[in-house]
Amino acid sequence: MEELSYYEILEVSRNADKATIKKAYRAMAKKYHPDKNPGDAEAEKKFKLCNEAYQCLSDDQQRSIYDRYGKEGLQGMSGGGRSSAGFDDLSSMFEEMFSGFGGGSRRRQNPADMDKYPLDMNIELDISFNEAVFGCEKDVKYKYKKACEKCKGTGAKDGKLSTCKQCKGQGQVYMKQGFMTFSQTCPACHGTGSAAAEKCKSCRGSGYDEVKESVTIKVPAGIDTGNRLRVSGKGNIGKNGRRGDLYVTFDVAADKHFIRDDNDVYIEIPVFFTQAITGETITIPSLRGELELKLEVGTRDKQRYTFRGEGIEDVHGHGKGNLIAVIQLQYPTSLNEEQLELIAKLQESFGIESKPHEGLLDAAIEKMKGWFK
């Protein structure tokens, strides 16, 4: 996105008026604001670029220079030559844009009502291959957070808070880079604008206690590594008694024989070379029992045989995958005299067919001789 022009960043035309530019900026700044995208580095990057573009295009002097000379022209401007109107406009715009979130902006929200931790929580659960394939019930033990009763979840002794010294009660800290100003949540008070005058001894200032709990969850058939399951009303408990949800992320163990690829399952089948030559019928394992595999005459190494609908059931109920049997040809490592004689007779019975290399390589050898004449 760095290579885009300021007009492209805000998705407006070069002849757009101030009202159109401001409207476009409002939408994009709201979309990419860090408070709405916590931990999203790409969103933060786009937010900064939107700020940069708006500060330029909202100022007539800077926009005129940019239109004629590009960013290089702006770099030559002195700090005193830049208008402060853009900063004032941005400040008032953010007040308006974010004042409605959750009944008020972070800096205006009562710190006593704010939780020091998210109500939703996530845990990881290891399950075996067969548990994932067929589904199961699991008793899960975990710890959730509950607001400390003695400090009412504030982390302060007797619930007494004082104004945060770092952000001076604003909940936000501001940084300047060149002619741009960025804001971020205060790292000291986490946006509350307040800090503990003295830490609560019960929770050591954390604002919460950890409580052990056990819950039985039904794991659906077909679950895979990375899938998440929501257990409603089993997350952390906030100051007001509202409880979040528990999210369980699964990690499925690998199987010794079956290899999973989405809803398909692969299994390697060792086949002796004589079985492959004659096209023998063999019995192979599957997820739900045994299957009969009729080998083609002259089956090749790594050849695949597909059994439709014998794979894993889709976790969303969209049918089943396939079982793919991959042939691994096996050859003897040693031969006794009788076996050598039998193989020699077999090879002789095929005649010229048993020596396909001779005609091809003879021509190649004759060609090579000509290279050295």
C-alpha cells in the first residue's frame, strides 16, 4: 500500500472536494483504527497511511504541492510552514467517530466499570486421531478469571483509583512522527485513564482471581487441528457478573498408519512385486473396517487406488472424504539358487520383451561414438 498515491489510499479521485475526502477518511480510519483491530499490524499500518493521506489532502497548501511534486515536494517544507488545522480536524473527528462505541469512548468510560481482562477466553485441547475422526466427549479442566471481590476488580486497595500519571487520565498516549500524530492505548492503565493508588493485597493488583472449573464438551466428528469450538457462557466473569465464552482450539495427534489431508485419508500399502505383476486381490485396513483392493496387472510403485466416501466425515456435515491407498512395491533383498533359476526362466520366457533397454541404448551408444570421430 506504500506505493499507492494519497488519493488511492483514501479511494477518491484527484478532483475530489474536501467533503468527499473527509467522508472517505472517516470510513477508512474507523475501519482500520487500532482500537477496533487489536494486535493487527497490517490494520495499524493502513491506519497510519490513511492519517498521512488525509493530513496532506485536507490542507490546501500541502495538497497543491503534493499534486505538483508528490511526496518529495512535501519533504522540503519546514515544520512552521505546515498548518495545524489538520491536527485539530483529526482530533475532533476521532472524538465524534469513537464517542459512540460501547456507550462512550475509552477516555470517558468509568474506570470502575472496565474489566482488566477479556471475557472470552481460549484454551487448547489435545485429542487423538480416532477421537477427531469419530467424535467424542471430553472432560476439560481449566481456569477462568473472576473479578476480585475485595477490590471490585480494580486491582486497587478498597477499589480506590487515582488518575494515571502516564496519560493523565486520557486513556490514550500520543506520538509524533514528522508532521503526523498517532494515538495508542496507554500501556500503563490499558485505556482506563486510572491507576491503583495502592495495590490490592488479595489479587496483588491484577484485579481478578483464578477459579478452577471442569466442563464436558462434545467434540464433533471430523474436527481437525486448528478448529475452534465455542462453549457458551464458560469464559471469564466480569465486574458486572457477565460471563464470556470459552473457545477450545484443537490439536489432533498424528496416526501411525493413516495420513490426513482435510477430509481425505491416505494409507501406504506394502505390496510384493509378484502381487503387483499378477494383479492380486488384497485386504487393506480402512477407518471403519477392512476393504478389498483388486490390484491392476502390473501395478506400479506409488500408484494410487481411491475408495470414495471412505474418508473422514466433514465437520460441517458436507459428506465424507475419500480413502486413498498408495502402493509401495517391495522387492526381495536376497535370492537363493532356486529363486534365481526361476526368475531366469521367467525372464527368458518373455524373450526380447524382457530387455527393453537394449534397442534404445544401442542407438544411444552408436550416436555417442559419432561424437568422438
